[in-house]
Amino acid sequence: MKSWYTFLLAITSVCAHAAADCPDLSAVDVSEDSVMEFDVLRLGGTLGDTACATPLCDSIAEWERKAPGDEKTTRSAELLDAIRASAAELPSDRPGVSTLNNQLDVWRELLSEADIMTLSTAVWQVDPFRIFGDQEYEIDIQEIFAESCDTSVSSCNDIFETTACVYSHAVMQRRVYVGLLKINRQATIQYLERLNSRWSAFNSGGRSLFPWELWANGAIQAGKGAHRGFVEPPTYQISLLHPSVAVQGEDTSDGSLQAAVVLELIGWYGWRWGGRDGAAMKRPFGGSLILSWDGSDEVGYGAMIHLPKNWSIGATQKKVNGNTETTLLLSVDLGKFLTEEERLRQNLIDKIEPALTF
């Protein structure tokens, strides 16, 4: 008589779950303890995990194998909708079903308002016998079995199958969220790598900035990227009272060159990011209004064009004995020169020090 009763319960349960995506429990030994049999299924990966063979599980496994991209992100939303629709088909009067659907609704609402990276992953974790542990919608599987089952699965066949299905849906949902987190993590890593490369390019390819210029450029860039948590290097920089060294030749001289000091009153230097990794400074170009002084009594006024590799060319004019003299300048960024000089000096020290250590 008991076997017929168990059979009828199984048929009823299968019919109730016909529209939901639930694991195959035909191999469950109904004479065994409910908690033990549930643990066997859980450890074997049958409940929504790697050994799950339901249509939804197969779709999730296929989705997990796809390379990150827009198509995979779009497909994740379809999977989440399918999981939610499947969970909605479970009998709402069974333990844990309403709780599951409430939590799935909360997750979807959170994802519509925030990025996956901002959500706590703790709520996604499925403990051996607890779902949504320490959350508002916690489900205690052992407690369900203690209240509904006597000594074996057969005493609560329908509750056992529903609980297994509830657990399976929570695991499937977690798999999609973990996959999304992985996609975002990879995108974040790529972003940070590109950011690091751009800052390296900026430090090596940009013009040097003296303390007052750092303050001025920082004030201009203030607030940019504050919401992202990371600040990208700018695509331009402002020169302000920037000293440089130069060699110059006058149009009335015999062609000889002499040293000069250049002060950029104000200037601009810009570029765009390009290259294969998006971290190469492309087409850098700029200019400045300048003063030049070669040790004489007169100061030259003019302009300078900034070229790649921290070289600049310019021209100034000054009055000498009532005549206007034009001077051509070739300048190197003093700040970059000093920085490079220090680096070369330190490299030399690093190589010599071991030889001097006994």
C-alpha cells in the first residue's frame, strides 16, 4: 500500500512541476533519510550545478562557455528571465517557493538599479542546507525536512522534490550572477591595465609639469572620473610659467648658436589616445607664448610649437639698438631632461654599487 501511495505522490509532484525546470530525481532512494539523500544530490552537482541536465542548466552551461561580449551579456538577461519564469511555475503553497520567488524579484530589482559589481555576493551563496543565508528570505532546508518528513524521502516525496527544485533555481541564478561578475571583473581588469598604460605613456610622453603647473592642471581636471573611482590621464595639459632650455640662432648672425633660457608664459599641449591597446599618445601637438633670454640686456618675445619627443621650435623678436632681431629657437623640455638625467644617474649607481660591496 505504501508503494502505491509513494507512486501517487510522485505522479502528483511531476505534474505540478511540469512547467518548471526541475532536476531529475528518479534515482533518489525514497527509503533513505531526506537530508542525506538531498546532500548526495547536492554534492553530485545535480541540483542546478555542473551535473544538472535540465534544459535551463544546459543553456546556462552553454552561456558560461561563451567568450565575454555584448551577446553574452544580453543572453544573461534572457536566462535570468527564464529562471524567474520557471520558479513562478512551482506550487506556491509548498515550503520555500514563495520565498525563492521573492528573493529572485529582489535580485532583479537590484540589478536594474545597480551594476553587478556593487552587489554583495554573500546573498548568492548556497550553503549545504541553507539558501540566502542570513537574509530576509532565508530558506532552511533541514528545517523544512524536519517539519515535513518523518524518517525517509517517501514520507514527504512532494516536499522533497519541490525543495530540490527550489535549491536548483537558486544555484542556477547564482551561476548566472557569478558569470556576470566574472565578465565585469575581466572588463575592469582590462580597463585598469589600459589606464596604467595610459598613465605610463602620459608620464613618458607628456611634457613635464612643475609644482604650480600640477596644481593648475589638477584644478582643471578636478571632478573628472570621481564617479568611476579611477581617474584617467588627460588628453591635454596646460603650461604656465614653464622654464626650458634652448639653443638659438639670430637672422643677422654668422650662423653660430648660443644657449638661451625660455619661459613659457602660457601654453597648451594635446593628443588623442590610440594604438592597438588604446594607450598610445597619437598626434601630440601644442604651442606656447614665450620669453627668451640669452644673457644680453634684452628679452625676446614670441611663440613656440611643441613637437613629439619633448622637442619644441620657436621664434622670438627683440629690439637691439633700435632694430628688430628675429631669433629661432630649438628647445628641449627642461623638466624631462632633468628627470631623465636623474634616471640615468641612478641606473649607473645601481650597477656600480654591487662591485663596491665586499
